[in-house]
Amino acid sequence: MKITTSISAFAVLSGVVLTTAATSQQAQEGSIANIDEPKGTTTILLASSGTVRANGTNSTQDFRLQDGLLFNALRYGDKVTFTSSVMNGTKTITSLEKK
């Protein structure tokens, strides 16, 4: 009985740890490459990080803005730090700070 209880407790705790890791957000940096207010999205040119993009190529990603008021503050070329998460299957910016 003790073994079953221990295994069950471990399974529950493992699930909590995995859920927390999956929902954690890491700050990213980049610059605004495009703003599409009618669609509610912005394209961000992600800053190179370490040796991952050492060959000089940069990548862009489209994000939905959680707060539509951000469109009033954003301009093409703005340097930003942001966090994002997947909401309803779409990458969504949850916080954004201009540099």
C-alpha cells in the first residue's frame, strides 16, 4: 500500500513540475519588423543569441498581441524585450517592454 501511495504522489508531483515548466515564459529580445493591426499581429525580428545563429542569419516570428493597446505604442524598428506563450494555438505576446 505504501508503494502505491508513493508512486501516486510522485506521479502527481511530476505532473505539476512538467506543467509549470511548459507554461513558464522566457524573455526574448528583438525588433519590430511589421505591425498588422487589422489582424492583431506583429512580426518580430529576433535578436541573435549566442552561437545558435552564429552564421549571421536572423529569424522573424509572428505574434498575436494580447493587449491591443500596444499597437498605439509600437513602431517599425522599435527594440523590444517580450515574453510570449501559446494561447489557443497561437503565439501570443503576454508582456512587452520597449528599450
